Amino acid sequence: VGMDSEVAKLVVGGDTLAVIEDRKPYAELWMGAHPKGDAQIKDNRIAQTTLGQWIAHFPACLGSKVKDTFQGQLPFLFKVLSVHTALSIQAHPNRELAARLHAQFPEHYPDDNHKPEMTIALTRFQGLCGFRPVDEILGFLKAVPEFRALVGSEALEELQCSLGEAVQTSQVLKKCFTRMMNCEKKVFVDQLNMLVKRVTEEGAAGKDTSSSNGELLLRLHSQYPGDIGCFSIYFLNHMVLEPGQAMFLGANEPHAYLYGDCVECMACSDNTVRAGLTPKYIDVNTLCEMLNYSPAPAASKIFPSVQDALDPCVTLYDPPVPDFTVMRIRVPPSRKQYTVAPVDSASILLVIEGDATATCAAALSDVPLRRGTVLFVSANESVSLHVASPAGMTMFRACCLL
């Protein structure tokens, strides 16, 4: 809310005329050419007012491979998120399902593209991601009677019997999760209220509530009272990312963002199937049908970054999809000159920390960079930085390395 939001701080840094209201939430900063949030071009010497218009006029800026592969469109959308209240339990469809959903329900699914996404923590970041290992889910089913009441004893036994059989486990996990998500409202609200009352009383008595995931349960319930999504914490891994750590969310991966600030990059789509912790449209049947029901530990959901072989300042986050790659660029205090290397793709450069003056062949004049500045860099262009800040610089760059 207000200037407590990382998004708001970046917006003000990038645009000194921006007005931030104290009581207003600032949750998302979009950088890209998606029709729902086409980036404004700040340089008034350029005739086109949005990035989408500029790319349409000068498609060669994308790079020849990107232009041909993605039909003249910028293939990614870059964002910063500041999450104070949990965002919905959701998953993103693959291309085939996206096309079907868009054709049937265009008002809920605005395009026909898939939406794999990468989340990189700027601050300590909490989320839910993927199904927990079965023994953890069984542990909660045994320790939390209110959760067990929604899933049922028969499904619990089936889950126990399926241990070690991957295909069977996935089928039973789907059955358990679907049963819970389709539970009659009165039933799950009663169970949730009993659970919250019990955990609150146990906490007040000084008891350890971790076997019921008590702290997270009470936080989510305070934000979304009476929401079935509160029970999802017993199925899904609770992730805590330290700054610089990442999660990759492929098609059909259940997830929710709970708290913290992150950089996010995704295929250029806004297709989201939701089923809890949200006032928005929910589509429980589609979500339960589409999900990846492969249980795996939280540690396996952390996406590994790699040091760039040619530039020690660059850390690469290169997901198993062609649409985007993210680079974190950290220029140490000892360096006053740095060149953002050319790549055969348009890229978007976001300054998180530091000040510099940028020069490049395409710019009409020097460009001052500071916290919150966003640059669009055409394919095969380099940007020379003269770093002014004594503490160096931190930047993120989104591009498409085909």
C-alpha cells in the first residue's frame, strides 16, 4: 500500500511526476506490449505512444528469429509484483487448452496463448507451488481432522496404498484434491471455522500449531475468511525464496503468491484458471482437470540460475520454454563502466538499484538511469553505462534467446 510497495517505489523512481496515494495498493508493474497493459513510451520525440505501436512500425527491432517465430509480436511480458495479500490459487493452461478456453469463454480467458512464468524474488518471497510429497499430505490428513473430513477416510486410505506407484498416486491425488475443491460450501465453511477456532485456541495456550500449518492458515483466513483455498496449504508446497532465488511455473502447475516482492516474466498472455483465495471468476472444474498431480518436495521447485560464461556480472534464468529468458545484472562498486551486451532479441531492462548514464547508437541523447527506469533495447544493440552510484547497480533484463 502506498510507498510501502516496491512497485510504487519503482514507479516513482522511473517517473518523478508519478503520484502515489498513501492508502492505495500498488501491486503490479507491467512492462511489455500486452493489449491489457501496453507500455507507454516516455520519450515525446517518438511518434508512437506505446511499445506495441512502436514494434508494429519497426518489427525488425525484435530480431529476425524472434520476429519470424512469434509473428512480429514481443513474446514475453515482464512484471514486478508487490504481494501483501495472497493472490489466487491458480494455474496457467498449455497452448491447446488456452485456445479451447479462449474460444469458449473469451470474457474469462482473453487470449489463446500459454502462460509459463518465472518468478525471481527481490525480497524474501512466499508462495505455494506444486503438490507436496505424499507423506507430507498424509501427515496433515492425520493431524488435521477438519481437512480429513473434506477429503474423506476412503481417499486417505487410497492415498496411503498408492505410495511408491507414481501413476496411481497422481490419480488418487487428483481424486482427493477434486473432492475437497468441490465440497459443499456449508460443509467446508463449518470445517474451516472449527479449524480456525481450534488453531487460535491452541496458539493462545502456547501450543505448537505447526502440525496444522497454523500460522499460514490464520493469515490466509484473515485475508479470505470462509474460502476453500485456505485448505490448499495442506496439499501444496509452502515456498520461501530468498532474494535472487526463482521458481519456474510451467503449464498446469498449481501455485499462489502469498507475500513479498518479485520480478516475474512470462509468455505474453493473461490466461489464468483460478479456484480459491480470490474474489475473481473461479473455474474449479477446469483447474482440477488440468493440474499436474506429480508430488515433489519444495526444494525441487526452486529453479537453478547459472552464471553467464562470458560476463561475471550476469546471472541467467533460462527456463525450458522459448518465449523468454531473464538475466540479473549486478555491476560491482569497483566498475564505473559497463556494457549491456547485444543479444539477437529485443529486451526490456529494469533498474532495481543504482544510477548511471546510458548511451547507445539508437538513442537520440544520453539516457539517465535510476531506480525504476525501464528501457526497451532493440535486438543487436548494446548499451554503454557510466555508473554514478558508489554501491554499483542491480538490473533485470528480459529477452528471448532462441
